[in-house]
Amino acid sequence: MPPIFRHFTIGYIILLGSLLGASLYAGAVVAPTIFGSHIYLGKEILTQFQEGQLMSVNFYKLGILVDFALLSIFLYEGYKYKMGERDAITLVATFLALATGALFAHYYLPDIIMMQHVGEAMTQTQEFVNTHKGSEINFKIFALAIFVLLIRNLQKGLKSATKASPL
């Protein structure tokens, strides 16, 4: 592995870890806090619709990171594939990350935001509920694919580091 590529690998692993951390934090901490704002504020100040709008802003910003990560995944994993460093697990995880990340940022998120712009009544429909549930499932698959990519690249990186190390 060329020395410059090691730096790209380190940056890539940091990006995957950051993305996974941001994704888990958004789902496990931010969402329950926003949708449980009455617990922390002592009374209900925001409606569920307003809480949903705040959550959409958070996920919109996360979508920007997802887009950057998708480009990075495509370039990095594509290069590794072209160089002959292939394995089925990484290939499947790459495909899932690219597909579910693109669905999240360019299908589910814009659709949910558009429904919110129509109004609160639209967010009470079965169509909104189904779209939201689909986005949750999609995002969990995305996070799992990112986790697998992170682990596989750490395994490969550590394996090549031990081969190069005289210890």
C-alpha cells in the first residue's frame, strides 16, 4: 500500500466512525430528546408536529454528511475494488451503504420534509406514517452497512500494519 493511501485510509476510517457515531447519536439521543421535550422543559411547549420539524432539520444536516460519505465510499471502495482488494462482505456492505444512504438523503428525507411543508394534517396520514417507518428501517440498514465497512477496513488496515511491522 502506498504511503499516501494509508493517509486516505485513516481519513476514511475516521469518516466512517464519525458517520456511524452521528447516525447513532441522532437516532438514540437527539430524537428521543426532541420528541420528549416536555419532559425536559417541564411542560408541553412544542407540538409533535413542531418537534418533527426540528428533527427534520437535524436529519437534513446529517444528510449532508451522508452525501459526502457516499462519495467517499464510492471512490475509496471503488479504488480498492479496481486494485483487486475484493471480498464479498465489503462488496455487499458497500452496495447497501450506497443504496440506503442515497435513499435516505434523496428519497425519504425530501419526501418527509415535503409532507411537513404541506401541513400538520399530512403528517397524520397513513402515507406519512409508512414513509417515516420506511425511512427508519432504511436508516438502520444504512448504519449497519457503515458499521460493517468500518470493521472490514479496520481488519484490513490492522492486518497490513502487522505485516509491515517488524515486531
